[in-house]
Amino acid sequence: MKKTKLLSFLLACLVVSNLEAQDKWTVGFHYSAMDFILPYAKEKKPFETKNWNEGVGVTFGYRVMPLVNLTVNYSLNRIDKIDSLGGTGNGWLSNFLNLNAQVHPLGNKENFWFDPYVFVGGGLHRIESDSYGNVGGGLGMNFWFNESVSLGLRTGYHAMPLAPKENSFGGVGPRVYWMHNGGLTFKLGKAKDSDGDGVPDRKDKCPTEAGKKELGGCPDRDNDGIADGDDACPDEAGTAEFKGCPDRDGDKIIDKEDKCPDTPGLAQFQGCPDTDGDGIADPDDACPTEAGKKELQGCPDRDNDGIADKNDRCPDQAGLAQFQGCPDRDGDGVADPDDACPDVPGVPEERGCPKKKIDEKALLEIAKKINFATGKATILKQSFPTLDNLAALMNEYKDAKIIVEGHTDNVGNKAANKKLSQQRADAIKAYLVKKGIAADRITAIGYGDERPADGSTDIKAANKTPQQRAANRRVEIKNQ
């Protein structure tokens, strides 16, 4: 009896020392019934409740692994229902203490209410003043109401093989009996919760990170209902469809892979739209609402001159880049819209039209190089190249008109001098007309000695010296 109490005490100490550490420990309180079978009592049938020797008991268990549970079972029964030569038991006390190994084929699955098992074991059985070793095994099952409380039922077959053949029951042979238990089992202690999130480690899919119960103890930083470990975008709330990544514009392309996350687009353009359907995504399209050409960044070019319409001053006329897409039909370097004479080559200062006047200095130099035979209106041959240059200038300046003036000194007859000056002016005009210059562009005037070279109105004073007279014998050419 003292050994039994000591063993019970040590077991209780072991349990208490571990209660705060884990929830693998259980304690159960049960109703117990011993159903003796005596080999010589053949009329006795097992499992008849009228033959049960009732009592109570306690069981301590420790789950060493999901499939295996070790238990210590103690039952206290009064033996008063056993046939012995036709009589009954003497009301002896039975102290039954066994260590059992239980095998749970379904393991320790969470939220699984049905938990069957088989067990084998052995221990000490003391009946009144006699103590015997016993062995046995049987079946049991737990019906868990929740994680902490279950209804347990078990039955086992036990024998005391070392008991003497002649025993206090008056029979011969080993004592054998059935032991039926039924009661409540409670899990002890607090489940280990390393991260303190309220989910015990054995249930916690992320035992080292505080998380949410609904996610098996795993964290969810963006609160999108998807555990961070399964979330491809753990810091951005998303949807399960995209493994936790967001898709703000709903185009089925997740934001982190979407170049246009706020505008629905197409996969071929990395989530960007192509509003004008020209095959160029809007962000890369300089003209996103007008279908255009790739080489012009998506802009149209109606006249196909290689210049986008938005940069083309003449979008419906093929032109040149140097004129912002406008043509220059006469090739004078002035774009047609700016050219007052688009079909006639001209100069910029005349808005694309030919120059109207020849440079006065050029005319003055030409005039100085035109020489005549003395006293005649015959142009000397050495002056022909100079007159040819004048003709070329007049062809260049197609609108230019000139005045050819003939001048003389005051030597000789005044009327004759004036006639000679007119003839010389006419000779120059005739030469130019012969070179293709229209006659109406040339006015020939002979002034005689009326206009001295120094601008003096005193003709005599302006002709005193040979130098003055030589200067007065001249031809002047001017713009009209």
C-alpha cells in the first residue's frame, strides 16, 4: 500500500511540474468496473453488469508523439460480486495501478473528434492484502467535445499470471478479468505558443512569427487575408486570384508588373492601353488618340513625308524637314506658304520673289567700265564682257528696271553733245535687248553736258580742267 501511494505521489509531482510547459498532459476521472472470470465458474458470462465490481479511478497521460500516448491508470474498486463456490465476494478493496502504451492510429489530428486507440501494459494489482503483477491490453476511444475535454471509454483484458494456483478465491489457476472504464479526460497546462499569437505551436504554421488564428498563426502584414508566406505582395493588399498582389485597374495584370497600374490595359503592353489601336502603348505614343506610325512614335503622317502631322506646317502636302514639312516648289529656299512667288525662284528678303532692284554699287561699277570710240556711239569690244554681266544681272533680277544715262563735257556743239549722249545710251540698251532683256525694262536718256559729274549747276565751272571734263564724259546706270 505504501508503494502505491509513493508512486502516485511521484507521478503527481511530475505532472504538476510540466503543467505550464505544454498541453501534452491529460488527466482523466473515470467510473471503473472489474468483471472477473474464473475458469471454474463456467456459468459466469462476461459483460453482464450485474457481475461488475464498481469503483472509481484516475488516469494521467502524456502524448510522447502523435501516434503514441503513455498513461498511468489507477482504479479503486470494491470486490463484492464474484462467485466463489456459489457465494459472493467479501467486499475486498482492489487497488489497480497500470502503466500503458496507447497507439492512436489517427494520430493527434486537430479538430478531429473521434480518437480510437489500442493499448497494452502492465503493473501492480493489490486485492486486500495480496499484491500481484498484472498484464493486459484492450481497446479505447475518446470523443473530444473540444480541444480540452473528451469522453473516454475503454475496456481491457487483464491477467495476473504469477498468482498462485490456489488463491484466496478458492479457485485454481490465474486470475483474469475485464476492466471497463468510462469518464472524462482533460488536457492540462497551456499549449506552447512561442510567438504569443494565441495559436499553439502544434497548430501554428508560423510558430516563430505572431499571426492570425484564421491563417493558422501566420502573419498578414497587408491584411488581405492571405498569409505572408503565401503572399507574393505581402506589403500590398491584394486578392487570392493573384496570390495576394493588387490589381487596381482590374486588367488582370498585377500592379508590380503593370506599367500602367491605374489604367486598364493589355498584357502585350505590360498593362498599358493602346487607345488609338496603332500597336503602340499610350505611354510610348506621342499621339495616343490618333493612329499613327511606329517610326513617328505613334503619330499620323497624312502626306507621308516622314514628318508627323502635329509637327508638319503643311500636313496635307509632302514637304521637307527643313521647312517643317512644307514644300518649296521653286527651290529658292523659301517654303511655299512663305513664298509670295512659289513658282518663281526668288530670295528670302523679297519673300521668295526675285530681287526687284540690282545693287546700285554694282551698276555704278559696270557703268565705269563701258567705253566708246572717241566722238562716236560705238561701244568698244573690251566693254562687251561688262555689258554681258549687266545682262546676267537683269536676268537674275527679272523685275528690275534700269535707267541708262549718257553724259558729255561742254566741249563742242551743245546739241551735238546731247545727241551723242542719247546715242550712247541707246547703244547700251540695244546691246542688252540683243542679249534677251525686254526693252521695256531699260530707259535710255542722253543728258549731254547738262549734269556734270560733281553735281554742279555751273556747267562752265564744272568743265574747266581736263580731269573735270574727263569725269563728265561718262555713262551712268541706275535702278528705276
